[in-house]
Amino acid sequence: MCELLGMSANVPTDICFSFSGLMQRGGETGPHRDGWGISFYEGKGQRSFHDPDPSCSSKIAEFIKSHPIKSTLVISHIRQANVGKVNLENTHPFSRELWGYIWTFAHNGQLDTRLFNLPLEFYLPVGNTDSEYAFCWLMDQLRKTFKTRPSDPKVLSDFIHQCCEKLRELGVFNMLFGESEFLFAYNTTKLWWITRKAPFGEASLKDCDVTVDFKNETSITDKVTVVATEPLTKNEQWNAIETGELITFELADVVDQKYSKGIV
Amino acid sequence: MCELLGMSANVPTDICFSFSGLMQRGGETGPHRDGWGISFYEGKGQRSFHDPDPSCSSKIAEFIKSHPIKSTLVISHIRQANVGKVNLENTHPFSRELWGYIWTFAHNGQLDTRLFNLPLEFYLPVGNTDSEYAFCWLMDQLRKTFKTRPSDPKVLSDFIHQCCEKLRELGVFNMLFGESEFLFAYNTTKLWWITRKAPFGEASLKDCDVTVDFKNETSITDKVTVVATEPLTKNEQWNAIETGELITFELADVVDQKYSKGIV
């Protein structure tokens, strides 16, 4: 299995604190030694860092921690391989362009081989993971259904939720998916989120001895939502996403929630 | 205008020497202050670094110089903006997936506004440069013409050459384009290349006081081709690519050359 980390914020924010915790799980406090990646959005632009080496000892991870990149939307992933070799093309997050937006995807879980019977048309995987295949299928569905980007995010999230429910029939499908504005978080087994806003307090990481007092790091109007496979801090209240639930975040706010109609 | 740098090698090779020279032109010895980017292939996998800040003072550029990434195919670009704002989405190289391969593109030059009359179907630009628009059009042509990747690289290069000739009718179009195996280099005004192989000798950069003796850095079977807007070294013999010529490199070798039939 793998671990996911996402962020949606109303001002460009660095994710160093949460990222520091996650990276420890990549071979130090957790077994996810098979590479890691992170994608940052800045406006419509996106930049990604991918490394097939363990995150706990990665020089690129070290660099990102010491040279924070501020972003309003981040998707990150550390990998413990089950399907697909450990190499660069199998390293999440995966990205594709649709409607003039870069879409980014990371997956935690495993889907059974029926997945590979789903036909692909526009988007093809570069590597050989179940995750990238599922991403290409999801992108295909979006492209075939909507000629342009729907202006109402609820239309988009409703459709994405239907696709996620279909993928969940094939196994464990915990997902972070997004483009420059919206972060979609879908859960099968475990995915948690927290929104930090004024009055800000202190938070201490579970995975290493780091405490931050967000009062000193933020202004009063800042809002930042973090989504993670497991809560990253030990002294804050995280919210669980239900099985079969898709939450849509925009600028840190929950703008839509879709629940399972009980497929599984 | 901008500067291009490409590499095709028969063994994973770091591009630090050439990159060090190029980065100086990003605001130090040259005027290309408007961002830079670099894409490395490792097998079918690709990783890119993009930075809208000047390369000569970029922390990410510094990191890449001090932590070499070995690759068989590299495309890099430093930007002096003419069309499109200085921001992440307008920073080359641009990438899209086709036939299960990631294609990467960087452009030096400027195309006139007739470019934007060329219809786009599958691929849309994320930013607003002429370069990304031309890339999307080129990708569209490839996708519409070939259902799968042609097994003969000459079929591919013949078609790409026709597309490049059409784009050259619209202005200056110097291009590096490629995926995991092939590097395509097309010239309108200036583009140079050199292949280094045994017996290796010394090379000294033009843009900073760095000399490398490749004898000490290589084994006897290594071959590395570098393509650049201007020769990067002062004591080696670089080859000019003709106006309207497309050269296809594979593992450092020239595998095809297409010449203009005199459109311009």
C-alpha cells in the first residue's frame, strides 16, 4: 500500500510541515520505500518532482523541505509497490492534460485484474501500474462525457464520484485527483482531512519530533486543508472520509460531498 | 528569444557540464531571465524541473548541478519571454502523452498569429505561448495520422519534418522534441550539435571557467550527443544544422536527416 497527501489552500502555502511527516514514512517510520512524488499547482501551471528512491533518504525530498514551494493545491504520494516495478514511470502522481488543464492523480490501494478489461481510448499508461491505468480510464470518461470543463463543480464531482464507485468495485481505491482549482478526495478504506484556520494553534507531527505554532506562520484569513491516508499530527482532530465518499475542496473549503449509494 | 539544450546518449549520462554553461545564459552571460526547465528520461519515465525564476540564480538549477541525474535523453530550455507572461504554465519544456509515451517539446523563436488559426482537437495549451500552441498542433497531427507509434523512426521523422516545415512558414521555429528513444532537432535560424566519443578530449565552457577532461569521466564505448542553440564550448568543433533540416538522434547516433525542399 501507499500513502497519500493532499493540500488545498486559499493562499499560496508551503506544505513542508506535513511533507516532513509523510517523508518519514517512506522507509523510516513506514514501509513505503518504493519512490515518491509531489505535484504543486501555481495558477494553472503545475510542477512535479518524482523520485523512485525512498523518500526518507531522498536528496530531492530534502531539497523541497529546505526550499519551500508555495502552492494552493498539492498532491503527493509515497509508494510501497504492489503492481508494477519500482521505476520512474510507475512513480505517482500521474498527470495528463484535459480541456487545457493539467490533471494530477495519486492512488492508494489495489485494483483487481478486471480493471485491465476496461477499454482505454484517448489516454494510455506509460508505466504498468493498476493506478495509472485507472487514472487513464477516469480521464477517458471525463473527456468522452464533457466537451469542455463543466462550469459547475458539482456536475464534475457527481460524475467523478460515479467513476470512483465503479473503480471501488474492483478493489481498494483511495484517491487524490485534481487540477488547479479543485481537489477531489475519494475514500475506500482510509483517508482523513483537517482544515486549519484562525484561531490557529500548535500541531505536532506523529512521525518526527517537529511542532509548529501556526499562529506564527499564518495571517488571520488563511485557510489550509490537508488530506492524508493517516492523520499526520497527534494533537489535532482529523475528520474521516466515509467509505464511498468523495469530497471536493476549493481554496481549502469543502464545496461538495457525494456519498455512496451502496454499490459495495 | 530563448536557448535550447538537448542530449542523446548511449548510456545514462549526466548533463551537468553543458547545463552549467547554459544556466549562465539565464541572466548572467545571456538575457534569458524568464524561467527555465529541463526534462530527463529514464527508460519510458520522464521527470521535469520547471522554474519561472532566472536560471543563473535558481536554487533548483543549483541543486541539479550538484546532484546529477543520469539520463539517455534530455531536453532543456531557458526563456526570454516574447509571447505569454512569465509564469509556470508558460515555462518550457512542455509534455503530453501519446501512444503510451511522454513527448517533450521546447521551442526557440517566434511564430506569427496565423499559428492560432490552426485548429486543435485533442491537445490544448495550458498557458498562452505560441510555443505550447505549436506543440499541441504537432501532437494533434501525430495522433491523427498514426494510430500507434510507427516502428520505423524514419516514418516518424518524415512526418515530423513536414509539420516543422509548415510551422517554419509562420516564423522562426527552432525545436527540440522527443520521447524516451528519439530526439528530434529542427532548425530555422540556429541550432548546433556535437557528438563526443572515444578518443575523448578536453572541453572548456564558453560561459564560465569550467574545463572537463572527458577521458576521466567516460568509458571507451560511451557516446554522447549535445544539441544547443549556440556552441557551449570554445575548443571543440560543433556542427550546424541547416535551415529546414530535421536530425533524428537515437542513443547519440544520427539515425535520420531530412532536408528542406525549399518551402521558405
